[in-house]
Amino acid sequence: MLWTPNSEADPAAGVRAWQPDHFSARALPASRYVLYFPLTLSAIAVLMWLMPSDGMLGFGCFVATGIGISLLWDFLFRDHLVRLTRVSAMGFLLGYSGGTLNTWLTLPRAGYSLASRAGLMRGELCHGVAATILGCACLLVVGELLEVPVLDITDRIAISPGLKRIALSGIVLVPPIFTAVRLKQGGMTSGTHGGVLAVLLDFLAIPTVILSTIIFLMEKKGSGRLLWGVAVVLLWLLQVNLGRRNLVYAAVITVALARHAGYQWNKLSFRQILVIGIGTTFLFLGFLTYELLRVASYAHKEASYAQQLATAGRWVEEGRAWKIAITSTQQNVEGRTFVVAWFSDLLELSSTMPTAHGRDLFIQTEDAIPKQFIPNKPVIQEEGIASEQFNRNYPDQANSLMTAGVIDFGLAGVMVYPLVVVFCMSYVVRTLKKLMDHEIYVYGFVISLMFSIATEVTLTGYEVAIRNIVIIAIGLYVLLRLPSFRIKAEPGRGGLS
């Protein structure tokens, strides 16, 4: 056994007592993150900056994506501590470099460079990707040297009665909220800007899916595991309409945290192979189902979820659903992963024109404050800020911490903004770990991973996440102190009481 609790009544005692054996806790040397990976990334970034070409773009993205995949493998199966800076660097490398590499390899260009297809000069696109790679190198170095791990090598996620209570509460709340909000493709709305229920669902659905799946994997054989299994299947089915990226992020975080809860992925039993096979099949079918519903929404002006299902069902009956889903997915994947073009344009403009000097930060921070405190605050998106600053007319774009940084302070902002914001989120989670119950810390930890792993999260999104982690922690503190009720056999009677 890797972990033996001292007391069933105090799961946290087991967390403190757990000590990893020599093999399973073989911590990776810090030099990977503070020296080898950052030096390689920096060298590639310099080469791309000095010798911009379509071939160098593909080569640089290939190397950066390889390092991102290595970080992902470590996160899933090797690392026994978690730093949010590592997770964020991994997300940016796979999102920017990996996405660009996918488009570079798959998009038909008829001999033209990828930069020309994006309406950019060749050097602008190479410089943009190089800047994101350099920002990731900074995240790795500074994070390894300064960030205290949010999950240390001696920590373990305890599957306690309190954690099960939180997961069960989520299971009870998620389906009604899904039906209450107006479901749309890739998200939910309930009034202006999503409404309270839609915002609540954002911070409830994915953590509930992740925690419930981990509890199911760790549950002993019996009726309890069967019930958790049924709930998990239903929750994952509801996840399909939240978007493909959310499915992938949830799956990745689940695999990683299950290992920190004691699930041994390195010993492939028949059950584990079955779980992996079912999970992979579900993700693949989930991608196709999402794309099919997305195409079905085009047939209606303001498509509801029921209308999308009805249209998709008709295609299934006609035998066209599979071809529509495969073709649309292929076309979407070719271009949708190419999210660095806008950032590259902003970086080029920031080098020749004055930057916003913190205006984007101020407006996005103001947007994160509820309207009750600032009733007449202006509503302006980051694209609008960039349009005003650089005399452009940008439509909806792929926003991130790096785009906020480049709008405000150019290349320096690209280096600083991700570090500062991720460090702030890390501090909040570590504060929960010190001051609150273990279960509350785990929930906040899951939310922090959801945002750190994603490439396209605005500065406002991070600030709202940090705010909501604190609010949810207070709610969970109250939930864990409510009286519990058990149905058990009464001694001597054989009945239930």
C-alpha cells in the first residue's frame, strides 16, 4: 500500500502520514525545468526571431510542442508535485505552438506560407510564436525557483466523506442548472452575460465531473461504486455540450489527480485498460457529437439544444450524421487550433506604436467586479481596447494572459502578466491549503488547474476565477458543517433507521 490512513475518522491524518516509496516518488530533477527546457525554448525562440521563415516556423513549433508534450506526460504520470507555472507553460506551449504546428501540417496552402494565409508578414508570425515560447521559458524558470508547489511531494488527495459530500452536492445541482439555463453550442446563457446560474455551472460542472470520476476510480467494489459509475457517465454526457476543450481539460486533470489520490496507472489491470478504452472512445465520440450539434445549430437562427438534437437525430435517420461530423471536425481542426495570429499582429503593432500602459488590466479588472459595486461601468472587450489603441477594427479573437500583456506593455507584458496572475492564483490555493479543510483546498485546486491549463482564458477570467474560489470556499465550509444523515441497520431489529 502506498498510503495507509491513521484513522478512518480523520482522512487528513492519512494525508499527513503518507510517505511515497522510492520508486513511485522519483521526483524529476529541477534542472529539467530550470535549465534544459528553458534553454532549449529560448534557443528556438532566438532562431525563429533572427531567421523567420515558414520552415523555421514549423521546426520551432515542432520542438516547442515536443517539450509541451513532455510536460504533459510528466504532469499525467511522473510529477509528484504540482506547480501552476508548469501547468500554465504546458498549456501555452500546446495551445500556441502545438496549435500552430497542427495548422502548419494540415491546412492546404497551395505553396503559400502560413503567415500569408493569416494576412501577416512571415517575420510577424515567427516573432509572435517566438514570444509565446520565450514567455513559457520564463514561466518554467521563475516558477521552479520561486513558486511553492500547490501540491507537494508529501501531499495526497484524500477521498474523505467530506469530499464525497461535495461531489454528491454537485451531482444533485448540475442537472437542474443545465435545464434551467438556455443551452447553446459550446456554452450556456441565462440572461445578460450568462447570468448567475450559467456562471455557477462554469465553476460546478467540471470540478464535479473530475471529483466524481476520481471517487469512482478509488471506490471499492460494491453497490457504491456502481452508483458512482452511473453518476459519472451521466455527468460526462452532460459535458459534451460544454465544448471539446473542456472535455480534454477535464480528462487530463482527472488522470493526473487520480494518481495523486492513489490510483496506480502504472499497473495496467483489465479494469484500467477498460477505463482507458472507454474514456478514449468517449472523447472521440464526444468531439464528433459536439461538431454534429454545432453544424445542426446553423439550421436555426437561435438554436436551442432541443432543436439541435432534433436536427442531428434527423441526420442520423438519413445516414448522413457520421459523414457530416467527420468532415466538419476535420475542417474545423485544420484552422481552429491556429490561435496565435492575433497575438502576432498585436506584438508587431506594440513594437511600432504606443501600448496601453495598463489600460487593458484596469478595464478587465473592473469587469471582474460585480455591477452592484460599479453600476455604470463601461462594457468593453479586449478586442475593443486593442482596436482603440492600435487603430484597428478587431472582431472576436483568441484572448489570453499573453494578449493582455502585449496590449499593455508589449513583449515585457508577455513575460510578466502570466507570471503575476498565475502566482496570485497559486497563492490563493496555498492559502486554502493552510487555513481551510482539505476538501475545500482540493476543490480550489481543481479550479486553478482548469484555468492554468487552458490557453484561451482572459485576464478577467482569471480574476473571476480567483474571486470565485474564495466565494466557493466559504460556501463549502458551510456545507461541510451541515449535519449528516445516515441510513443504517438498527442493532437487534434488522431494520433501517
